[in-house]
Amino acid sequence: LLFQLLGLSIATLSTVTHYGLHFTLISNVSLDSNAYRVIHHTAFYFGICLSMTLILAALLSSAATVRESQCLTAMGFFCFALAFCGLIPAACWRYTHSTEVEDSMMDVYDFVYEEVRRNTSSFRRHELTAIHEAFLCCGKHSPFGDTTNVENKTCPPGQVRDEGQDCLQEIQGFLKKHMDFVFSLLGIAIGFTVYGMILTSFLWFSIHFSSNLCRKGKYILR
């Protein structure tokens, strides 16, 4: 049951990450040269495959326990091992590329913002307005001087330049919290996957050496 809940949690997080408003807005306006769109889609498919693998491993382990089947136990162990082999590189990538996702997301905002700043009649203005409304922020501190004209046309109604939050900081803060949650879930998944491999190994040897608690056969009293 715990493995199934863990798999459903990973699937839910992957779906929210892929179809969430904040992420889809950035993905839709990002250029092909930007790495965010590739990361966005890769994370979704990886999360779905991982969740299905964990749920399948849990089902196989449960069936193996009921039927005392070595074959099902071996298949369950293989699924846990497959999930483990996927989780370790994912955790290592997150650790070694700790700011790549944040940087690529902020690069997208920088691009859209500068496009609007250079040409306020651009269709990018609608995209910038949508980003401001989603992240509840207003513009950024630009080294090019006064950008009040851009922010007055794209910020949510009622927000003033001095009171509005810097969008780069808001995007970075939002994504840092999200990625910390993802990293924590990866750590939990790694721990449960190792536990699952140990459990299925013990179950396989128990069945193999007929040392399981539910002994087979019939007893005849004489």
C-alpha cells in the first residue's frame, strides 16, 4: 500500500508540474534554444514511468506473497531495481545541476520582458501579462533604466511599481520550493525502493528454502 501511495504521489506531482499554470506558461513561450522545455517534458515522462514502475512492483510483490511465487517475486525485485536505477541518476542530476532549471526559467522571463521593452506592441505583451498574473509579480530591476511603461501595461491591476515583487526573485523562490519538494520525494522514493529490494529478496529466499511462515502440506494425526 505504501509503494502504491508513493507511486500515486509521484504521478500527481509529475502531472501538476507538467500541466500547472506556472510551468505551462513558461514552457509555451520558451524558445527551442532554451533548455527549459526539454526539462519540462522529460521530467513529466520520467515521473509517470517511475510511478508506474513502483505501482507495478508493489502489485507484483503483493501477488507473490499471496501465491508464494518465486517468479512474481523476482519480477517485483526487477521493478524495484529498475526504479532505483532511474532514481539515482535523477537525484545526482538535481544535485549537480541545482540551478539549471531556475536559470532556464528566468531566462525565458528575461527574453519575454526584453521583447516587450523593445516593442510594447508586440504579441509578447500578452504573454508577459499572463506571467505577471500567474506569479503575482511586477517587472524586474532592469539595468537599462526606467521600465515603468512596460510594467504599467503588463502588471496586474492595482499593483504599483514600488510595491510589486520582482519577478525574477518570485520565479526563483517559487521554483526553489517546488524543486526542494521534488528532491525530498526523490529521497523518500530511493529509501522505499531499497527497502522494497531487500523485502523481495528476503521473500524470494524464504520461498526458495521453504522457510515461509505459512507452511504447505497437510498434517496427519496418528
